[in-house]
Amino acid sequence: MEANCRILIVDDEILVRQGIKHLLHWEREGFLIVGEASNGQEAMQQIEQLNPHVVITDIVMPIMDGVQLTSHIKQNYPHIEVIVLSSFSEFHYVRETFQQGVADYLLKPKLDADQLIAILKRIVNRIPALQDAATTDTASTVTMLLDRLMSGYSMDGMELGSNFPFPSFRIYGVDLSHVKELADVKEKVLLSAKEALEPFVNTLHFYVMPSDSQHAVLLMNGYEREWGTIMPALRALSNSTRMKAYNACWILGDSFSELEQLPEQYHEHFKRLAAYRYFLPLHKNLIVRHELPKLSAEEPAFDMNMFMDQLQRRNYDLAIDQLRQYGNAAIDYYTIDVFAFKSQLSNAIFNMLILLGKLDRSIHQLEQKKYEYIRAINESEHVSEAIEELNFCLWQIEEALAASRSATGNPSMSLILDYIQQHYMEPINLSDVASHFHFNATYLSSLFSAHNDEGFSEYLNRVRIDKAAELLITTDLPISDISLKVGYSDHSYFTKVFKKLKGQSPSQYRKSPSDQVRSDKR
């Protein structure tokens, strides 16, 4: 027997504790003294830390005696066996501890090594955790070697061959990221997986793999042709009521033939499959690559430059539609990187609210909530939660914009004026702008005159000439170049319009930049 049965000695007399420790060669017999305590209170603290299989305790001790200690152990650690040490005069105490479930007792005056070993070996035979000691040790050794392999060490010197006699490998594990309280759940789901795989023990070996806290993972080794036969068991496990209660999702990785491929298979393939859960339907509880829905369309992408350009041009409705369309397109596209997806939404919301916060007080108040929206998106466990938060944010932005526009005039006119400011240098006309905003040209002309002191052409010319006047003063560009730069292909027409609006020719204007009395006919 290997030294795997852990023993805690409890006695208020140090000589007695020393005597027990040196009574025999414990490790040779298959036992290990893991600690000692001078009273029951100290013993309870040691039990919490050392998790012994057996406690050998005196009866009469200060602070907490053996009877109280036994009671505490059986209430809180029923799997721990207790052996009581006593004298003849303390037998009535021993009787009380027997009623509480002690395994056996020994008389101090006649403490005998052979008798103690016989009692301990009898106890070991009824401790379930020690019955599979050899198997556990093997599994622990394999897990340790797998840990080294996953940490980047080569297979050189690792004796793993006999533990993996079959030609094919697969990683099987569970994503526990949705579990609120992880305590003990990892061990429980691994135990359930082992129970599900137990019927295939003759053609399948499996060991626990090192993994992060949000995944519980097994490495399976079997025949390629046998993977199909275990699928019903894996499907039944994933559909079990217990697994659904944990909100657990199982992942079956791709098969591979060389153990050296394990790190790549785990980090590049298994964990990527696990990440798909964020976009897959909430009821999905087993992810296998060949069962994933086919993606026919191209992976949606978000053009942040275009989005920011729309915001800068004050085309807020277009920017909002672009962001909303991206969110809706991403819902079913499970191959999108989750971190990148959340970052795109968060960055877009942040930039939009910062810019809109400068418009008026109502939107400024909304801007103060940007970190709430971003935190909710980053903490979302499923794409539906992120999209719900996005839509709520966009709805509030639209409401704030509507309130702002109602206070400042016609919203369509604001967009039209902004459009002219951005495109004055292009050969645009009334029909072009009407087409861009899906208006009838006659309607746009009437709308423009109703909300401005000048018509469309007059406004466009004023914007262009104002920009030309700025360039004449601030640059050395030839006047012909400035004419083209502000949207006039006919230089003589540019000169005519400029003189009409500024009261001077372009060359005269450039020569008298300090003249504050100019005929600016607006």
C-alpha cells in the first residue's frame, strides 16, 4: 500500500503524540502522519487544512475534549473515521463516542503497534476514497504530465504511452462560465462525465486535463470508429436535468492522432468552439463542430471609420442605423470573436455619446450613462443580452435627438444643411441633394425656402464663397485653384459670384484682408 491514508493525532500530552509518531514506520505500512494537535479546537482547524482520513484522539483534553471533537467531526466531516484513545477509568466516555460513530478505541496503557495497524487497515477497507488509490495515483501522475505538456514542455522523457494505448484523441469538456457559484460544481460535472463514459472503459481511456476555472475538461483516448458509439451517452449527459440546472454547455473537440497536438487542439480549437456558445441559441447544451449551423453569408464587419464620419457630419440617424444593423447581423454569426464584438459595440456607444453630449443638456445627461451601457455589454453572457442593451441605448439616443431637434427646428433641414457643408466642393445641385435624401426636387426647393432666408442655390454659393474667401486670406493658392477647390469649374462664373457676394473681386479681396468694411451681401 502506498502512503495515501492521512492521519491526524490529537492528544494534550506531547509525549503521547511523539510516542504514537514513533510507534512504527508509518509510510512503510501505507499511512502518513499529516499533523498533530493538543486539543479538539486545534484539531478542527487542522482538519480544515489537512483533510485527514483518520483522526486518532484522546478523550480527556482541555478546551475541547475528545467527545466534543468526535461530535463535531461526525456532524461536519462524516467521511472521516475516528479512533479513540482512553484508559480504563474513561470507558463511559468511550461508550458515548461509540454512539456518535467512532470506528474503534485503544487503551493507552496497552497501546500496541500491531493492534493499531490492524485497526487502521480494517478502517482503510471501508473508506471509499482509498479504494481507488492506485487508480487515483495513476490519474494524478497523468494529469501532472499533461499539465507539463500544456505548459509548453516537449514529450521527451514523458512516459504517457501506456496510459493512451488507442490511436485517436478528443477533448471533451464543459463551459461553466454561466454558473454563478462555481464551488464544487467543477468536481460534480467531471464526476458525471466519468460516470457517463464508464460503460466504454474497455475501449476508451480518459483523464482530467488542466484547465481554467471556467472549464472542466477530459482528454479521451479511443478508436476513431468508436466516437460515434459514445455520442448518445454524451448527448444524454448534456440533456440531463442536473446539467441544465448548472446551465452548463458541453463541448466535444475534433479528433486528432498525436498527443503532441494537445496544446494546439485545446487552445486553438476546443476553446474556440466553447466561445461559440456566446452566439449560439441559449438552449444549445452540446457543441460539436459538424453539428454547427451552416454560415452562408460573409461574416459581418463594422466600419468604424464610416461610423465616425457619419457622426462628424451629424448624420446621426445613419450612424445609428449602421450600428443597429451590425448588431442584428452579428446575432447568429457564431464565429465572430466575442471580445472584438463587445469592443466594437462599446467603442461605438462611447464615441457616439461623447459627441452627442456636446449638443444640449438632455443628451449630456444621457452621456453620463455611457459606462453603464459599456459595462452591461462587456458583462453580457450571451449575444441577446448585448443586443438588448445596445437597442435600449440607441432608443434613448433617438429619443434625446428627437427632443433636441424639436427644440432647434426641422430635423430634415438640419441634415440637408450639414450635407451641403460637407459636399460644397463637389459638383452638387438641388436634384443631387434631393436624390440623396429621397426627396422630390420641387418639395426640397419649397422646404429649403420655408426654413431659410435664401434659396438652395443662394445658400450653396454663400457656403462656397465664404470658404474661398478664407482660402484667399490664409493660403497662397492661385485663384484658379481656389475656384476649383470650392466647387466652381468655371473661373469667370466664380469671379462673378464672388464679387456679387463680397463686393470685390477675388484678387482685390486677397490684397485687402485687413479691410473690415466689405460689402458682404448675404
